Amino acid sequence: MILRIAVVLAMALLFVLLTGLLDGGQGVLPLRILDQPRFLFANAWPGLLVVGLLLVTTRRLLLSFGLAYLLEVLVYGINRLKMANLGTPLLPADFRMVGQLRKGGAHLLAGYLPHSPWPYLVMVVAVLVLVAAWRLEPPLFERRTGGKRLAAGGALALLLGSLLAGWIGWAKVYNGHVLWMEPWSAASTRDHAGLFSELVMFDLQYNLHKPKPNSVVAEQLISQSVHALRQRIGMPNAAVLPDIVVIQSESFFDPSTTNGYAHSDLTPNLRQLAAHGTSGALHVPTFGGGTIRTEFEMLTGLSLRYFDNLQFPYLQMGRKQVPSLVHVLDEHGYETVAVHGNDPTFWNRNTAFKALGFQRFVSQADFPHDAPNDGKYMADSAMTDEILSQLKDNGPPQFIFAISIEAHGPYDVDPKNIAERDAIAVPAGIEGKDKIALQNYIYHMQHADQELGRLAAALANRQRPALLLFYGDHLPALTDVYRTDGFVDGGDMLAQPGTWLLVDPRSTTAPPVHEDTAAWLMPGLLLTAAGIHDDAYYALTQQLGPQLAALTRAPGAPQPDEDDATRQLDQSMASVEQLRMSRKLQPLLAKALGASPAPTPAAATSPTPVATVPATGSGAQTAH
């Protein structure tokens, strides 16, 4: 018995050292066991619990340690893929993606897997070795142990379950002060404490630090803005409301922000439309993926900056109704439709769109059976065709929110027109697979720009007034290209803004207006341009939000410096946003304004021109 215990302990120590070696972080390298053993053991502890459960179940030592280590290899492999494509390590919320594999996400996520056969051969060999261990390895102890196996298994399952559930008692072990947790940087935390310790600590952080809005602070902030709010919501609403078409263009950004394309013009339609519309940089809360983060901000006007525990909002918000732009437009008589040429269950959009208030969701199965693909996904031309088929010449105004997918990564699938792809110039120094990826991306991005021009022309030729909002959800995950090429402003890729455009396609004489904004501020801008002024919350975002726009960045991105006034406003806005999410803000707004604001009688005959939206706060618009 003593010998068996000694062998188990020796194997456990070896497992701890091998986990540190697999991790590679400077805080958990095997030699660090001499000066900071807590780091190595904390990072290996989840794996050791799995080993214990397997050992109790199978009674085979090598099999248990081997299978647990193989699971660790799998997690670390996924982490490395995420780091390579998105520049950030795994976070607890990423494991929600497991449920998306059976909801239309398998084909999309599988595109990021290695194309080389070697990793898969290694995994097959490892599995064969484990099968052999199961068949050949003798049990470490007898099958019947008088209830000891059951008791040990129950205790281990309870420990592992509480760890996975984020029980706050584990904070005594996974203490951020001791294990060097940096809440603003998952990458730095992982490097010091190890991937598994980082996952546990971030999970505990979200459970321990759930948003707790301060209604007194929110009331004070609203009271300071009440005069300007009354002016905004007192403006007459438009008598004729325009159709509104919003295009969330997959991974769209202007490559001229990179050094290699600084003097190029790869987005001519965007540039031409911006000449009589409102456009600028768009700060978004994600990079390379996580489309629904930008999408959620755009549709709700809520900033995910103030909800650290809401990493993938559509997967976490359930069926409960969420305050949104869609609900506001519905109250003003709009027909609201979402359009997306993908599986409706991916990202849980079918449920989320109902909670957000959409009346209809046109998804992949509703498109014509011959809708074309280009590369791996449905072509943007098919999306434009569907939008135009949805637009009506009479009846109530329409709000169409369309999500493209053609330019979705990874960018290693040949497009329909390879000659067109190969003709795209690439900056010096970008070669091999990075060159192909960049050419594939620009090929699809230029199609998005072409479809923007086609859609704008079609809207301009209709009799009904219309507004067109176009923006990119995030930068594409071309991390190696960015590291080689760099950005014109010298900034970090995780902090780079995208681009947006708001235009009345029928108005070609309006002066161009430049405004940098954030995804969560676009609903207020859109309502103002449409001539809808009576929503107090969106009026408040237009009054205060521009000063905070540049703070919107992807998780793990370096944060800009804040002066004291901005920092105080940021902290106060957090309470406003959290109260809004919990549907407790409206009474405070009504109290501050004297009564629940009612729609103002119509006094105009057309929507407010896009390019003459009143300037707001410190982010005021300026002419080109």
C-alpha cells in the first residue's frame, strides 16, 4: 500500500511538471517548483482532480494520468489556435462555444483547425496507447473497496464540480494577489499563473464582481444632463419615417489604416458615399471574432465595457426581453426584420432576436436554394438580393438588419474567382500563407464594398425615404499580417477601430461629416438621423457617450489614458448601463425629466438629414 501511494504521488508530481512544461508560461515552468510551487500545483489542480476521478473509475494509473494529460493537450491546443487567430487566450466564456458545435457552428469553427495531418496522427496514436493501457494495464486496487471508491469519487466530483461552477471558496486557493492575476489582461495572467489558473481566476472574478449599479450615482449623472436631455427629446419627430437598412459587414475595415496600403483606395464605394454622409472610425468591443459582441452593442445601445461577465451576450442573456433599438422602432410602427445567410441557431440568434424584439428572422433556409457562395460562405451579393426582395413600396416603415458572412475567416479557402484574387497586390514582406490569406480577405472585402454601392444605388432609386448604416463588426484575424505590416498610427491591433457610414442615399448634396464613435452609440445616432427624438436613454447616450467612445476596445487591448473627468464619467455611466440592462433606469429618467416622456407631435415632413445631426459632447462632428 505504501509503495502504491508513493507511485501515485510520484506520478502526480510528474503530471504537475509536465503541465507546466506544456503551458510554457514563465510562472509555471518546471524549474519554478523550487521557488513558487503554489503556481505549478494550482495550474495542475483541475487536471489532478480529473486524474483522481478517472483513477477511481478505471482503477488504472497510467490510463488515468494519460487520458487527463491528453485532455490538457487538447485544451492547450485550442488555446494556441485562439492566440494565433485572435491574439487572446481562452476565457471561461469561450467554453459556451461547445454548445454551438451542434447549432451550425461546427463548419465555421472547424475552419480554424490545423490543415496538417500530423497533429491528428499524434492524437490517434495517443488514443491507441490509452486503449492499450486500458486493455493491458493491471488494476491498481480491487474492484470492491467497502464503499471507499464511492466516497472518494463523490468527494472528487464535488471538488471538481465546485471548481467548474466557480464556487467562491476556491478564491482562497486561486488568489489573484498571490498568483499575479491582471484583470485587464488575460494574456499576462496566463503567462504568470498558467492557463488553467487563469481560467479559474477569471471565472471567480466574474462571480465575485458581478455588476452592482449605484442608482444614486446614476441619478446624479442624469440630473447633470437633464437640461440638454429635455432639449433633445423635445425636438419634433419626423412626420414621415424612413426605411432603415443596417449592414453589419463581416470583418470589414479599411486597409488604408495599415502601412502597406496607406495610400490605396480599396473601398471606393464607401469613400464616395462618405462624401455626402456621416462616417469615421468605429470602436468595437472585439477583435478577429466574437461578432455578437459588436452586434449586441449596436442593437441595444449597451456597452459591454460595463458588463465584464457578459462575454458572449446572446449565449448568456436567455429568453428575457432586453431593452433595444428594435423595441423603440417597433413602438414607432416599424416592421423589424433580421437577415443572415447562416444557421439561425448559431450564436443563439434565433432566441436572442426574439428577446431583442425582431418580428421576423430571415436565415439561411429562407434564402433561395440557388443563393451563391463565394469561398466558404454565402456571397454578399446574395444578401443584397435578399434585402432588396424584403423592401416594400408601401405599408409601414421597415427596419432591416442584415449580417453578412462572405468575408468570414479563416482566409485559406480559394474564392470563386482565383484570378481576381491573385491580381491583388500585397505589401513587401508578406509571403506564403499570409499573402494568400490577405489576398483572400481583400477579395471578399472589396465585394462587400461593391455590394454597399449596389444597395445604396437601389435605395436611392426608390420612392420611399431611406437611411443606410454600414459598419464592420471587427477587424479580420490577420494577426501575422499586422505584425509584419503594422498600422499607420502605430497602435496595437487589438485597439484598432474599424469604420462606419451613415447616409441618406437619395441626398447627394449634403456636406460630408466626420465622427468617430463606438458600436453602442450607433443606435442613438441612427434614431436622431431618422427623426426619432423621444427616447430618453438614447438621447442620454448621445449627450454623454462621445466622450467615452474611444474606451470601447477588444478584451485584452491596452486601454487609453483617461483624465479624471473621463474616469468619473466612465464610472458613473457604468451604473446607468447596468440599470438599463436590468430595466430599472426608466423610472430614474422619468423622475429627472418630470414625467414619462411621450412622443412629440410630428412637425417635419422628412427625416433629419444625416450629415446635419447636431454635434454632441466632446466627440462633436467636424466637416472634412
